Amino acid sequence: MPKYIEVALNLPLDKVFQYKLTGTEKYKPELGKRVFIDFRNRTMVGYIVELKDESNIPNVKPILNVIDEEPVFDSNMLKLAEWIKDYYVCSLGEALDAMIPSILKKGKTESKSRINEPLYNNNEIFRDKARVPNEEQNNVLLDIKNCIDRAAHEIFLLHGVTGSGKTEIYLQAMEHVLNKGKSGIILVPEISLTPQTVGCFVARFGEKVAVFHSKMLESVRFNEWKRIKRGEARVVVGPRSAVFSPFDNIGLIVIDEEHEPSYKQEDAPRYHARDVAIKRGEFYSAPVILGSATPSIESYHKAITSEYRLIELTQRATEKDLPPVKIVDMRMEFATRIGKEIISKVLEVAITKVIKQKEQALIFINRRGYATFLNCKKCGYVVKCKRCAVPMVFHINGEELLCHYCNYKINPPLTCPSCASDSVRYKGTGTEKVEKELIKLFPGVNIERMDSDTMSKRGSHEKILNDFKEHKIDIIVGTQMIAKGLDFPKVTLVGVVAADANLNLPDFRASERTFNLITQVAGRAGRGNRSGEVIVQTYTPEHYAINLSAKHDYHKFFDMELNARRELGFPPFSRLVKILIRARNEAMCENNSVLLTQKFQEHLKDVEIIGPAPAPVSKLRGYFRWNIIIKIKKTSVTSNKDIKIILENFKKNAGVIVTADVDPINM
């Protein structure tokens, strides 16, 4: 029996800590088990990552106890954590901690739920049989099933237009995996926003399906984790954290809507679930399917350069054409219809027709609130959050100005805080203003809003979508949550308000995000027997992201975007690492950013360093923020480990926080 163990802790310290075994532990120490240890006079949960017979460290502390009878992590999961540690510039303990439910992180082994809530929260689940695939679907399935049969690790990029039946491909491929006695993982961008996807898998596979999502109680999530661990559940549907489901016999991993930014974790470890899934598939010799109507530029580039295997669905499963898209130039609307510029005449007429024909509409605007800022016409002052360098958004329901970053609230001022004039005016448009405008234009029509303000209660997503399905609602106004995974046969109109809202953001992905959102939300129209129509309102109709989304032309968009990325040297032609420096003292933040940049310039070879410069949101929750962007060329010898060593040796001032984000989604 070993005499010592090495333990990883959930701390931003890239080292493991040695402890002595006493022989009186409750359970036998093994790799992957949790232990209680004393660390700097407090009891912490650690993870055993090595067993040792000897130690060269004096006065090694004894462990307090071994928590688990069986290991929480198998050897493949420990190997995956090592990869995450090295690639995403974090500690091994941070990587392991991200892989398990909150209850296990606290050192518990059991949890009882006081609320007996239904797991799937959908009273219309019924058992469903596989549909007969069309020719395109059948060819795709043959390729995937052949790979499953060979237990080969291949990465498929399934590029299928909206409504082409990608979900049916996932279902039939997963059925093939289950028939082989193996298990599978389906990742979706945000499970609480896509109950229809859950419904599809539960309808096909019943109690074999385990579900994770952010609105579930901790105890319910833990019970699902235990069902997977015991082998009772063999298919997991969930958001990014579901990639760590405790299977030991994975046969397939699917990442639906692989382009979605929500697959990137914003806190340490800042992993991307797509890339972790690919690595996990490699360890288990399992195929990985990346599915999207609008694949990320990086993924599609890997597919056409044969790093991934490209499979395509070019037609809707119903054999109907994609809906026609009409672009409305709001500059003309603004010039000719004073005071009516939120809903264009074209969109107003289209909604009237939909209501008359007893059909339904989705109206999309990717901004919450009523007005996006409050400013003074006389002196130009804009009311900003005192803790964040961002304008505060007016919410009419609470009659308050709200910071969307830190939730700081104030009552709207009646006079300008700067010049005391009464010339303060509300500017910009959000979901609340669009909803109010539609209620005014269409009295008596059932209109509901779907954004994070209205969807905060548990079960609220399912309720509004069930009401919409039963046609108790005629129009839903919503943010990007209505762009994902919704399939309602009576939706014949999709309206996009302020389509160019994100185009001018200081981010090289702004065009890609605009194209993706318009294409995805447009795909919600005309999915049933009735034809659909999409109306896109914009002030920049000539922009290629907008006019190519109107043509459903992903390939032309990809070519144009790839050329722009090539000229600028951005991914996929380089890798990016964003270094964020934060401090409550502005001068200290800037000084440390300059010093750290000098260290990178001295020690990193063949890289381009952009900055240091204030971050796009230069102050957040009371912290000043500066960015350094390291652009690593494909041929560069610099690695993430090199960056990690520099960060570990950098002598920063007390109160300064430095974090690294590898392959950042937000700049």
C-alpha cells in the first residue's frame, strides 16, 4: 500500500500537494478519489492524482480522510484534466473541479431533494420511432454508423441547412451506439432554452436519457450524475458541462449548433466544450459529430482542409425550400415614416397577414430592455453604471435603469446629472419597446416576450413554448434564445429588428455572429406545411453578412470572411490567447499591463502582441481592465506552456489579477 498521495486542489496554483496516509482512512486511497485535507489551516476537498511509496519532503501532513468508496474520475478523465490544464493555462485542480457536480465539490456523497420536481418538465413526452431517412440523410448515416462500427475516432462536421433533419441524424446514430452496448453525449447550447431537443431524445430513448441544465436543482443534477455513473442512463443531453458525464464506454459525442459562443466557459478553466469533446472522443476511440447550419469559420476551414470530415445536408427534410428573405432598408423608413421606425411598414403588413390567416410570428431583437441608453440632448451626457464603463439600460416594467453586467439599478434621472437640463431622452430599442409597439399596433393579439428578464423562473421556458405550441400566443418577441432549436409548424413569419446591432462591435467575429444569428432565426420560419417568410430590418443592407444571410449562402459568406481573416492574420490562420489584467486602481492596472507585455516580448518567439490596451469594457464591477492579445502563428514554436511559465514568474502588484483565455470567444 502506498504511503503518500499527491493531491490537486481547486486553486489557481499549477502544482500538486503531498500528504501522508495514516492507514486509518475510511476507504482505500486510489487515483481519482476525493480526500479531505488540511490546507493552510482550513479543510479542503482534494483529488488524488498520484500514489507514492516515498517522499523527499520533510514534515508531510497526514490526510484527514478518503471520501469515496469508488473513484470519481477514471484514468481517461484524469488524462483529459491534464490536457485541459496544459492547453487552457489553468491548474489541474481547477480542471478536475469543473468536471463534477457542485455537491461533490463540497465533499458530500449524498443529497436529498426537498422538491420532487419532474425531470423532463414536459407533459407531452411520448415514445417515438425512427423516421425513414431521405437519400441525403441515409448517406450521412451510413458514414457515421460505419465509423461507430469500427470504433474509430473521426470528427464529422455535419453542415445542414436549417430544417434539414440534423436531429434525426443524431437520434439514429445514437440508437446505433446503444445497440452496440455503448453510451453517448449530446451537447446543446443551453438546455433550458431547447426543451424540444430534450423532448426528441426522451421520446426516442425514454429513461435511458439523463438531462442536465442550469435551472435544475443541485440535488436533481447530482441524482442524474449518479444515474450515469451507475450505468442506468446511457444518453446524456446537456450544455457544455455535460461533456464531462461519467461514462466509461463512450461510443459517440454530438455537439449540436457547434458554432454557439455558449460552449466557451468564461471562468477558469476557460475551456471550449467542442474542443474538449473532440479530445475526449480521441481518448475513447469514438466519433464526434459537430452539427450546424452555420459552422464556425474555424471548424469549416478544418473540414475543407481535411482535418475534419465534411458531410452536408443541402435540403430541408420536408423537401420545401428555405423561406424567402426580404431586406428592409431602415434609412428609407426613417426618412419617410417619422416616429414609426421600430416596426417597418413591410413588417407591419406581414404581421397583419399572419394574424388574419391564424398563423404565428417570431420577432427577433438581440437587446433586452426598453431603451438601450439615456442621454442628454443638450450636453451629450450618457448615464453609465458607476461600477462598469457601460451605459445603463432603461427597463420600463421596473421603471429603472439597469446595468446588464453587474445588475446595479437606479431610478432614471428627470434632469441631466451633468448640466441639470431637462433634455434627457431615451434612445435605442430593446425587446420591451418592440413588445409595446406591437401591442399598440395589434390590439387584442396575444403577444409575449421571451428574454432573460421574463424567463428567470424555473419552468418559464417550457410554459411559454407549450403555450405557443397550443397557439395561445400569436407573436413571441425575443432575444437570441428564440433563434435556437425551435420548431413550430404554424410559424410562417420571422421578423428581425436591428439586424446590424452587433456589426460595429470591436470584435473580429462580429460579421460571423451577425450572419449566424440571422440565418438561424430565419430558419424558424416555414418548417411545417405552410410557406414561410423572413423580413430583416437593417441600416446597413449592403453589408455582406446581411445580404448573404438573406440568400442563405453560407459558402459565399465563408469565402469572404476567410479572406478577411487571412488578411488580418486572425483564426483560423493563427491562435489567440487573451491576457486580461484587472485592478481596482487604474494606474496600477495599466503599469502591470505594460510590464507584462515587455515580458512577453522578451521571451516569446514568432508571435504578434497586440496591446496592451483598455478592454472593450474598460471597467467591470469596480475593476479596471486591460487586454494583451497574443497572436500565435500556425508555424510558431511558442506554446501555451510558454505563456503559462511567464505568467507564473511575473511579479505583479498586490491587488492585480491576471487571467489567460486561450481561444477567446469575446475580445
